[in-house]
Amino acid sequence: MVGQTSTPKSGVVTTTEMVGQTTTPKSGVVTTAEYSTATPSHNCSWDCKCFVTCQNQKLLAEGELPSRCGTEAATECDLCTCESGYIKDSKTRKCIQMDTGCNRRCVYNGKTIEEGSYFWRGDCQYCQCLDGKEHCQNNVCRLSQAACDEIGQRFVEMPGTCCYCAPYNVTITTSTLATTIAFVTSNPTTEVNNCIYDGVDYNQPSPHNIWENGCNICRCENNTQECSKVCRLEQSSCGDGEILMNDLTSDECCECVAQVCEVDGVYKKFGESWNVDDCVTCSCVDFTTGVHCESRECNATCDVTQTLELVEGECCPKCVDQAPSCSPVAIQHVINLDGCVTEGSVQLTACVGSCASNVTMIDSPPFIQTNCHCCKPDDIRHRNVTLTCPGGRMVDHMIPEILSCACAECAYEPAIKPTQPDQNN
């Protein structure tokens, strides 16, 4: 039926049009009746249809609207979309024309767009509100590479069409790297570019996004970036004599290489060098001859006052000057002077240790320059000891005692003045 008019209790006249009616009487088959409302005269497009599903029900009479039949059907639709330049009045439910003065605005999808602002119509139209009207550019990509956030998807963008996410086969290794990162939120105030969607800058990592970083596919979960190395090649992709190199410990992408050397299960490129330890360096010289290694020889010769010491990170030891070790030591000795001896041993002292000395050849007489240092007494005192002679006679004898030693020139210099004897000894 076309052009049927009814007057509900609200007093608002609504024109309805019966679009289709299908039934199978007395068979128990579902009967479907479809109704749609006409467009009112106040520039409001009532894009709404009422669908009624009936089970074993009779057909509706002309002009009759269903009240209950499966799902209750409404006699009036609430969805109203206003044309450009109009806005819906929530009280009267009518479309009213917007201001045409300085405060011009646009309305899209029930939202007010300020004059001069940019907005999206769907995923392929990028618009700007100017003079209360929409000015749109078609086939502008709203998505970004990060929008295809499922592993196995890839971003597709072709001229003249809208971008989209398409299935993509990848091989993901089990190597995972987790590092904490900081997130940056972009809040543009004037112009929005096509890398920003709903206030999120897809150039920056965001939760639940997946993006590619070199040879890695990364995902942001719980404020951490988790990356898995991806190789898009297979061994079948390589030619004869080539092998697929996919070193998980390297930052380089996988690739087919013609000549490689295998070292402890790890493939090395032709010409690649590596250190076995601080003294041995190896290189992959040829696919047939394999690995060539060289060991560094150490021929260090040190002065008598130096010693060899190993340095961390270096192959050969270095000559290091010995620290002076000149100091007095005690010696037990029995003094025998013309048959007069001490009762038992007494303590004598001596300077023992090493000092830096060297001899240098020079180009003028005497052609030899000697730098000799000896461990010599630095401070001396004297003390008395008692000797017992034959017949029981007792005599006193004075002996020197070294108090300290030092490295000094080897020439004898009796410049040390002994201290007075200790009268107690």
C-alpha cells in the first residue's frame, strides 16, 4: 500500500509506505513484513526502516500497523540525519538551519565541527569546515601502517583507492626482546595530518599497536615494547650455492648469501672477521678453504727492575716498574771477636730489597750513562753487646743497628752520622 496516512495519539501526522509483504499461510513458515517511514517536509531525512518478523500470523490489513509480532515494531523512527547546514533540535526533533554569521559551524554524524576545523568522513574522506560547508578530499588514507595491528596483516595503499589492511604471511622467530619505553600523545590544535587517528599519533608506539622496526615486528603491551625478529625469506628463495642467513643475535636482516663459513653452528659471511680471544683473530676467507685464524705473538723484554703483567682486553703483557722494596731485616748472628764471643746469637740488621737501576748508551763520551740505585741504610744507631773472653773476662763491644733503609745512589757516602749508643743494651 502506498500513501497510507495515520494519526497517532501524539497528534503528529505520519505518512507510511508499505514496501513489501511476504507470507506463507498455515505453514508455520516465518512471515516478514517490511515498513519504512517517508521523509518529512522539514529537511530531515528519516533513514529508518521497521522490520517485523511474524510466526504463524495472519497478514496485516491495509493501513494496519503491527503492535506486537515477534519484536514490537515502532510506529515512529527516532533516527534523524539532517542535511548539511542543518542541525537537529533535540526538543522539537526537527532540523533547523545553522547560524550564517561569524559563528559558522558544520555538523557531521551528530557532532558539531567548528569553522576551519578538519575532520574525517569515514576512512577515505578528509574534510574541512569552511563557511558552514564541508570541503572534502576523496581517497585520503586515514589508516597507517600501525593500524594493521595483527601479525599476518600488511598495509596496502594504491593511487586512486582507499588504503586497507590485507592478509600477509610472515615467519616469526622465537627471539623476544622486551624494553621499557615512554609514550608520547599528540594533541593537535589546528591541523590534523593523516598519521593521526582519533587523537592517537600512530608515529609513536601505542598500546595494542603492531609496527615494523627494521627486521622486527613490535607490539606494545603493558607499557613494554616486545619485538620479534621476522624473516620474510625462505631457503627456497635462495639460489644454487646460496644459504639463508638469519642470525637472531645480529641486527641485520636475513638474506641469501653465496659464500659462508660455519663456525660452531653459526654462519659467517665471506670476508667477515671476528675475535676468538684477545690473541686470536679469524676470518672467513673462502667458501672452500673455510676459516683462517691468526695468533698474535708476544716478545716483551723488560728491565731487571720491571715485571710482566697481563692487562685485561689485551693479548700481550706489559712491562711494569717494580715498586721499591728496600727495608731493614733482622739477622741472628753469634759475634766472635779475637776469641771473645757473645752468649748465644744476637740480632743484627741489614737492608734488603730492590731499587730501580739502568744503564743507557749515549752518543758522546763516556758513551755509557749509569743510573744505579742501591738499597742502603737511611738511619743508624749503635748499641753495646757483651762478649765473654777466655778466662772469663767480660768486654763490651759496640755494633751498628739499622733503623730504616732507602734507595740511594750506589756510590759510598759515609754521610750518615750514627746516633748515640743505647745505654740500656
